[in-house]
Amino acid sequence: MSSLVQTKPLRGETPLLVPGGPYSVVVLLQGYAEPEEGDAVRADGSVTLVLPQAWGPASSHEEPPPKGGEAKSALEEAARGPILVDTGGPWAREALLGALAEQGVAPGDVTLVVGTHGHSDHIGNLGLFPAASLLVSHDFCLPGGRYLLHGLGEERPLRLGPGLEVWATPGHGGQRDVSVVVADTALGTVMVVGDVFEREGDEDSWQALSEDPVAQERSRKRVLDTADVVVPGHGAPFRVVREASQPETKDPGNSRQDSVVGDKEPTMHG
């Protein structure tokens, strides 16, 4: 029995909260890409906040990141506070600060910023977070610019905490793109994927923007095989719906109507 995969929009306006434990996901700013005259496109990337259940503003930076030791312990320490996945472009600075404030998060509270890839519409506001550790593509550094090796690869994700990982998802920006995986939310597994998916229904356009379409096709399949919700780089979050296909029957009069598993939309908070 094989699995049929469909996608469908996730209703709700930003900020879009997906509660969970031990981590909740908040889509702060929805990315977009709007064609203009000629070949111009006006665009900005999605910005997502991952909040540990146990976090409160008073707990941020109670313990500084380790000065020595391995990247694994430094990453796990950084993931104890608010994690920002992509920052949008510098033109979105005020919108980003306002969206964080609505969640009770100040720039100094953010302990880790993950940049899915190095394009300006995704990491244009890194300067707002000098006290945070940074994982931009495959480069990981502590505040102050101390870089640590970590060994991330397609077959070797980085574990940040229970149900929270960073995956190597190459393709769009070359070989070093990453995605953040958050399991055990109210909607299942949420994947924040940068431009692995530009938007839902981008099948006719993503290849033209990809530096390595073969690798990106592989990454897209991994995402669809794993995620229940995808936060794309330039569009609204969408659900991934899997339906087991039934074996063919000999009775043509006993045909089954198509159905979508989990069609009822959960309550979203925004």
C-alpha cells in the first residue's frame, strides 16, 4: 500500500501560532515574491520563531554559552531560549521587531538564529541579534565570532533538543541550505524549510531558482515524507496530507470516493 501526498493551505493569519511541547512554532512574518515590471521581483523571506515551552523572558541568558567544549553542547544550550529561523531582509527590520514584541520577545532574548541559506531576504537582520549564537547555512558561531565545527550532513542532522533538529536540505542556494524540524506540535511535525519550497504549488517555478535542482528535488521529497506542516520561504504555511492508496478491487461497482485524511482544520491562534 503506497502513500499519496497532497498539500493544502493552512488557514490563519500571521502571527500564526502552532502550540506544542516542548516547542511551539510562531510564523511571525509570511514571506512573499511579487513580480513587477520587466524581470523584477519584490520579495522577502518568511520569519519563524521557535519557543521552548519552559522559556520566559527572565530565563534568557541565565547561563552564557560555553566558551569551550563541543558544538553539540553549545547548540543545545543556545536552543534553551527563543530561536529565530531566518530574519527577513533589512527592509523588514521594523516589522520584525514589532512581531517579536507581540510575542513578548526582545532581540536580546533570542539565543539562536538559524539562517536557512545566505540570501539577503533571509539573513538581512542578523545585526539585531549580537548576543545570539548563529547557525547560518552550515556555519555555526557563538556570540563574538567563535566558530565551531559540527558535522551536519544529509544523513547526520543536528539535534538541538527533544524533537528539535536542523537538517541539511541542499539545493536552492547550493549545498549548504538547512531546515528546522519541530516535532510533537499540535499539528504534528512542522518543518521550516527556507526556499526548499518557495510556496505551496511551486512545481512550475522552483527549478529556475535552484543552484542544484537534483539535490533540491531530493530535499523536497524528504520534506514531504516527514512534515505535517511546511513553512516555505515565500508563501503561506501549508499542510502535507498523506492518504494510503487502496489496492485495486475486481468489483468496478465498489469504487471508493477520494478523501483527504485530517481535513478538519485545527484551531489556530494568531
